[in-house]
Amino acid sequence: MAAEIVNPRSDSASTTDNPAGTESAPDEPFDPAFALHRGGKMAIVATVPVRDKDDLSLAYTPGVAKVCSAIAERPELVHDYTWKSQVVAVVTDGTAVLGLGDIGPEASLPVMEGKAILFKQFGGVDAVPLALATTDTDEIIDTVVRLAPSFGGVNLEDISAPRCFEIERRLQERLDIPVFHDDQHGTAVVTLAALRNAAKLTKRELGDLRAVISGAGAAGVAIAKFLLEAGIGDVAVADRKGVVSRDRDDLTDVKRELAEITNRAGLSGTLESALAGADVFIGVSGGTVPEPAVASMAPDAFVFAMANPNPEVHPDIAHQYASVVATGRSDYPNQINNVLAFPGIFAGALQVRASRITEGMKIAAANALADVVGEELAADYVIPSPFDERVAPAVTAAVAAAARSEGVARR
């Protein structure tokens, strides 16, 4: 039976159904966000009918026993006779949820449900939100490993740095299914796609560009590594204390590794000083970049200020100095939105039963995403809309093809 939906402004709405009872108070405005979330945003739906005893005997006992026995004898049949190859676990510990920070597993569930329905809406992939009541690295890893037989892939979500790096790496080592931290790699894929098109628009190659990234967390580290893999000329990353460089003695292991592979120009000091003459600014940190620093960038610069809801550089200011401006917001052109990447990446990986998601598969996804723009390329259109129906099929096909060429596909 479907859950009854109660208007939060009605007299029948209990204060226990609404945070602090505010949504049912007559002097409070109606909030559509609470109305939409009432009862959750997703449900399990059967794909086969259970109308009578014959259906029941096939869907459950005794018919199901034949299928179970077949899978016990030939474990690979689980992909054909269950939903395993079509479903992803969306796993979080609630420590880095959107811009809210460490709000815990229960409070993270609306976001994880949202992620799950985006998988389905944009990639045709089923997904199950799993909010874990632990922040211990070993416990998270062991829990996911034990749950893995039920899933075709694992999407790690909103787990704080630097633990997220170790959790992803160790899960990839222990599991033979794709493990993908979207906060890192989804952001990197969409960023690269937009950057490729911005470079094309200004008749440059990636190798001609020097980028500066504000933020050395999950997204910043992943973007830096991915841009280097894709062939960017140089990239420097700045954290709260300035440019991540070899001469600093306060770096974590992750940042020390980053210092070894980035910043070929040997920059040190502040983010603002690093921006002088830079071709690209990529913001994944929040805060505000002073206008003089933006003005000091090279001609035809690109500003990708992706913090939400407040970009590091306001678009009105960015447009005064940059030829291409992108944000993380949907109310400005060129939105860098992970939903352009993760549904198609997982759909392609699951389609060929890939054992993992490789760098080549991610680059293929970025190239396919950039190619969707095609001849429509313009300063205010270097990345397609999430609602462009060409996106998911293009990314899915490119990822599946790359998985086959790299030898990680199993069908």
C-alpha cells in the first residue's frame, strides 16, 4: 500500500512529522522541499508479477530454489538471474555531505536517496543508499566488502578526506567490481570535458595550459591527477596554507604525493600569487578569490568556480577577465555537475561487467561528454546540460568500449 501523503500545512499533520513542527505552523510558509521528501524519494518496485499461486511459486519457493542451485554451481550466473549487474551501492558515512560537513548517517540519507534516483533517471542504473554508522576506516572497508556480493558496483559518496582516498584504494584492491568515489572522479571527468572544450574554443591544447586548483580535498586532488593524466601543461594545487609544494614541511601523505607530481613551475606562497599568469582557475574549496588575483590571470583565461552555493569567483566578476566561466550552479551557463558523469560511467562499466573503472575509462567518459557539445560549442556552452538525452548513452558507450580495450570487461 502506498504511503498517505499529508499536506504539511494541514491540521492533520503531526509535529512529529516535521522538523521542530515548523512545517505545520500556520505562520510558516509552505516549503516544497519538505513536501517532496515526505516518505522518502524512492521505493523498490517488482519487475515481475505476483498475481496468483503460480506466480508466487516461480518468484519464490519452490521455483527460486532451482535458480539458487544453478548459481551455487556456477557463480557467474548471478549476473543473469539477479539484479546484481544492474545495481550499485551508494555508500557514505555522512562526514562530508554537500556543504553541510559531518552531519551523520541519518541526516545524509536524503542526499543518498537523491543520488540513487539520479542513477536511475540519468543512467538506468538501480542504486541502494547505504549510510553507515561508523567513521572508522577499517570498519567501513570491511562492511562494504561483506555487502559486495549483492552489488555490481560501489559508489562512495560524501566521505571526508583524507580517509576517502584510503577507503577507495583498499576497496579497489579487495573487490572485483567497480569502486568509484564520485566526489573525486565524477567531478574530475566533468571538469576535464569542459576544459577540453574551452581549450578548443580558444584554439589551444591542454598541454598549453597552466592551471591552479583551489582546494586539496577529495575533488581537488583527483582533478589535479586526472588533468595530468590527460596531458595538461602544468597544475598547482593550493590549500588553506598556500600552494602545495615540496618545500612545505606540514603536508599530509596525500599532499606530499601531490607535491611530487604537480607544480612543475616550482611555485610557492599563496593561491593569489599562483594565479598570476595562469590560464585556468578551478575552485573546489569555497571561500572567495580576490578580484585582483583573477585580473592577474593570462588573457583568455578560464574560471571554473565550482563551490556551491557561493562560487569562489562570482560569475559577474569572472566574466570581466575570463573567456570561459563555469560554476557548480544550475542558474548559470556551463554547470559542472557530476550527474553528467557517474550514471553513464557506471552504466558502461556494468554493461560489460567491468572489474574496475580505469583511468582510460574515465578519460573516455570525459571525451565523450565533451563531444556531445559538438558544433554548438560557445563560451556559454562548453559542457552539455544534464537533461541532454545524448549524454548518458554517449558516456555509457565510450566507457564500455574503453573497458573492453583495456581488458577489464568480462563480457
